[in-house]
Amino acid sequence: MGEGTIIGVDLGGTKVRVGAVAGGRVARAVSRPISGQAAEQVVLEEIASAIAELHDEQVVGIGCGVPSVVDVATGTVFEVENIPSWKRVPLKAVLERRFSVPTYVNNDANAFAVGEHVFGKGRAYRDLVGLTLGTGLGTGVIIGGLLHSGRNCCAGEIGAMPHKGLTLEDWCAGRFFLREGGVSGGEAHERARSGDAAAIALFERFGRELAEAVMIVCCAYDPEAVILGGSIAAAFDLFEAPMRAGLAAFAYPHVIERLVIEASELADAAVLGAAALYVDAMTAGGGTGATA
């Protein structure tokens, strides 16, 4: 792939972060608040204005990660959390008209997985799964070196699976800490680092629960590697040992022996992941776009 800059767009419910990715890093970035309760066109213009701050003649493409379900073929975004007016937004078409470069849109968990594959610890693997451990549990799947979104952008949504009377997400993300410990994952992390025994025990329990999710991933996708991201992954050392102990129950021990499980170390992972959507699309299509 040739040289060029890719714009990565990380859309949240209250702000948008946009980065110009070149040479495998975020060379420039801007973060702007968005009017989440405003009309669809108002939010679209805020995003476009943030992109325009970094757009120049070196930009070859745009990638957008959004906290929502996406029609990947058309780049249409549905029902964005915390932006009520975004019911059915043709984001790809809007940005391609505005900036005249190929644009690719996917959900943020898929963007994380492809970002790790292109820029992070997943570069050595052709089959990997990215798990984002935050308020919820997000999953992105790379098969044969390419992002696998599924027909409805639903591939990998294991967090929605029924599990122990709730869903897997209720046991393997921030909801676990709120329900079982009455604290956020971030507060539990701070307490555990300060030596709080109850918080340390909470992370040990979390590790055993997360092992269930990893075993489901192994059955569904049998990847070479699982890369953990999201805010809770920063506490990996607090739950890694009990997670690995829980994996001893898996029916096929040799699968676990060969499986690599690591926490992401990417800085600006969300922006890099969004930019990597463009790289993935160019790779899948045999294109000649930039590899930033």
C-alpha cells in the first residue's frame, strides 16, 4: 500500500475524537464535544467540522468507529447510544460527499479488533478476537487477517448471550463491579492498587467470570490470540491469574495451551482502530490505499 494519511474518527455519546494517522501513529488529533441531544444534522456537522480541522491533500481515507450497530455495506449507523436523534444516519455517504475520500464505518468493538491487528499486538496473528472490557463487553473478530462483521454487524456480540440468569456482559464487564461490589470498575481498580482486600477479591472473581467468555470465544472462533482492551483491561495483572485458572476447565486443554491472551498497549487505540477500518477495507478489496 502507498503512503498517505488516514483520518480515524472515534464517536462517543458526548464527544468526538479525530486523529490523523500516518507512519503507524496518531500524528495529530483533536477532541471536540458534540451536542448529543441535538438534531441529527447538528451532530453530523460537528463531526465533519472536527474532521475538517485535520483534513488535507495527504488524506486518502476515513474510518469511523461508532458505539452502535452499523450496516457495514452502506455505512449507515443505527440507534446511537446517547444521541437520540441518530436513528438511521448514512454517515459514510455524508462524509464521502464532504471530503471526497473512501470512508468506512463500523462499531467501536470491531474497530478495536482491527486496530490491534493492524497496529497493535495482533499484528502477528491472522485469527484473533478483541474483547473490550468497559461498561459493557464488546467483541471484534478477525478471521484470515480480515475483520469479520457478519451480515448485520452482529458477529462476535457474545455479550448479549444469556448467562447465569443475566447476560455474559453482566458478568464480564463494568456491570459486574457495580452489581457485585457496588463500585465502578475504575474505583475497584484504584482500591485494589491501594491494597484493599475486598477490591482485590472482586478482581479475582472477575477473572474467573471472564474465563467463561474466553472459553465461549474459543468454541465460536478458535483464534490464535485474544487481545483485551477497554478501561478494565488496565487491571489485567489483577485478574490474569484467576482467569487462566478458570480456563483449566476448558474441554480441550491443548487449545488453551496454544492461545495467546494479552492486554492492549496501544495509545489512542480508538482512533487507530477507526483508521484501521480503512486499511482492512483496502486489504479486503485488494486496494492500494495507505497503510498508516
